Amino acid sequence: MNLKIKDLVYIAIVTVLTFPILYLAMMFITGAARLEFNSKKEEEPEQKIEMIKMNHRRDSLSIVNSKTFQALQQERQELQKERERLSEKQKKIDLLENELQASRQALEMERKKIEMLVSRSDSLDMKKIKELSKIYGAMRPVEAAQIIETLQDELAVKVLTNIGDERQKGKILSALSREKATRISKLISKL
């Protein structure tokens, strides 16, 4: 299909000229445009009152619309009740959160008091252990070993580690029973 420039020009001219005609024809067909031959135009009042004629179909539609409206009203009321219920629940949750926060703060204060008492107790225990260590360090090793034999292993380790003289520690440890000396030595090595 070989078209010459002359043919293309004719096609373009025909297209340009027929487009407005086709456009107007489509507007008339669809009702978007119309021709009025009467130049006199009726004056329309500013407000047009329309009489609604009731018939069976319109009655049923108004009933359906009324029921729909009532259902919407009822749903709005239910939503409002649900909002109020949720608001009350939120208030309760907020109150419980405040109580929980207060309880946490009270527990934290109690924990700090207990820690302070424990640290005081530990410092008192350490003071007593140091005093015992001085006493056992001043005693003869055999007598100190007899007393340390009766102590729990952890306390015996604390007392022995706080004795300042290494020779005295060794003498006391050698005077202990073999089993007790072994357990205490293992505990001291873990320190």
C-alpha cells in the first residue's frame, strides 16, 4: 500500500473537516445538545414546587427508607452505647494502671529498704567474721581447727581468708580433718 503525499493530504483534510460534524452528531444523539426553534423561553420561577404524587411504589419506597433510617438511628444509638462502655473500660484500665504504678513504686521502695538492710547485715556479718578471724588467728592452730571443724564450710572459708597471717592459716588448715580441709581448700581456690 503505497500512499503518496497527495493522498495523505486528502485524508488529513477529510479527517479535519468530518470530525466536528461527527462530534456534533454524537452530541445530538446522546442528548447533550439540542436544537430549539422557538426563541421565546418560558420564565422559570426561582423555586419550583414539585408535587409528589403518592402511588403504591413510592409508598413502599418511603417505608423502606423509613425502616432504613430507623435501623441507622438504632445503630447510631448502639454505637454511642458501645463508645460509652469503652470509655468506662478505658477509665477503669487507667485507674488500674495508676494503681499498678503505685504498687510498683511501693515495691521498689521496699526492695531498696531490704537491699539496704541486707547490705547492713552483710557489713555486720563481715565485721563479725573479721573479729572471729582475729580471735582464731591469735589462738593455737589445733584449738582453732577444732572450732572451725564445727562451722559450715562457707563460714570457715570466710574466717580463714580473713586471717592475716598465712602461716597461721596453713597451720589451722593442716590441723583440720582431711575431708574438711579438702572441701575448704576447694572453696578457697574458687574465690
